[in-house]
Amino acid sequence: GEALVYDKVYISKGSLAEGDELIAHASGTIVDKGQVSNVIYWEELRIVNRYGKDVTDNYNITLVDGILTVY
């Protein structure tokens, strides 16, 4: 009866420049047996430098959705 949620994201290839920070989360939810995509939305993704300036355009980003599974 409790929802499975995993909102964390990570960088699977490459890295950020020193002082830069990834701001993003995944937004899948599942309660019953099955699978759903755990989606990261472009609109909610940013990379900011140590001064808070958006530097997302300095990166080549490929989003890969995760999968949430309840057995």
C-alpha cells in the first residue's frame, strides 16, 4: 500500500566542472505490482555554478529514465 518513489538522479558518464551542481529529480511513483518509468524532465533540470548562475548550456546532456519495479 505504500508508494515506491526514488527521486534522486546521478551523472552516469562524465562529470561536472568543479563548483558546479546538478539540480534535478526523477518523478516516477508506483504502488501496485508492475513497472513504471522514473522520468527526469528537462524543464526541471539545471546545472548551476558556485555563484548560482545557470550553466546548463555548457554541458551535453542525455537524459536516461530509470525504472521503478514492484514485484
